[in-house]
Amino acid sequence: MSTGTPETPVAATPPTPETVAEMLTAGDNDYHDGNYWKPSIGADGNVVHIGITAYSEDGEKLPEQHFRAVVVELPAYAVATEPVELPADLARELVYNPGDTMDGWTVVAIEYVESRRWQSVHRLVIHNEAGEHFASTFRQGLTEEQETQPFEDETTVIFAPVAPHFEVVTTWEAARAGGAA
């Protein structure tokens, strides 16, 4: 492996989720801190499969436990420090035309927040040309009797700076032969 210095960098292959998973699974995979664990580790693409066989202090083998880690690339986000104020008619148009860019603003997401008795609440996430993200909530009527438009009684809308939050979500799928999904 070639090494370089900040003054003379060496061309490198950019990391990918798959190559990071491969890197994490290389090595002797021993864990020596008094826990008496014998790990097994492997990668399938960007998914790292980890098995831990634990042993009691007297050497009795305990049931193996299985873990899975997914390696994903996180893009860099520009983070704004101050809220922005947009005209309500522009904010409303962004809700109604989520694929368009208007006055330098593009819709990133329209997220469902909750339902109330007569209205549903949603979050509009937008970004500007600098890549900074902002969000504001709006309400919509749940039936034709409650014809509430987004930002209906407002002349301006305050959008607060936001950044993405990543979390692990469990979903269920049909089991394959052998019981693993």
C-alpha cells in the first residue's frame, strides 16, 4: 500500500459502503478484553454479518448470537444557522409542486407528522441553492368539509434550519429457507 503526505498525496480509490464493510471484516477478529468472546465476521456487499460465541469463565460455550451492521455513505450537508422567512404563497406552491425549483428553493420531502380530528399535519423540508435545509409544518383538511390549504391563514412562513437524522428501521419480509431473512 502506498502512503503519501499532505504535500504529496497518493491517488486513492474513494471508499464505498462495500469496501468499508470489507475493511471492517479484515483482521484476526479476536476480542481480548476479558469478555471471553470469539467473533466471526464477514461481509456481503455493504452488510457486515457478525456472530459472537461467548464463553463462561470456566470455558463453557454459550449460544452464538448474531448481529448485522449495514455500512452506508452519509453525504455532507450544509447546515444553516438562521431560519428563513418565505412568502406563504411560495411555500404553498412548493407543497403543490414538489418536483419543481421555485425562487431557488427545492422540496426535499413532505413528511406526514400526525392526524388530528379534522386535519393532518405535515412537514415541508426544502433546500436552497447553497444546499442548506429548512423545514416548516402545515395542516391540510382530512375531508372535503375541511378544505384547509397549506399555510392558509399566513402571509409569511418561518422555515427552521434542519439536518438529516438517520436511524435504523426494522421491516419484515418473507423468511428464506433456513429461517434467515
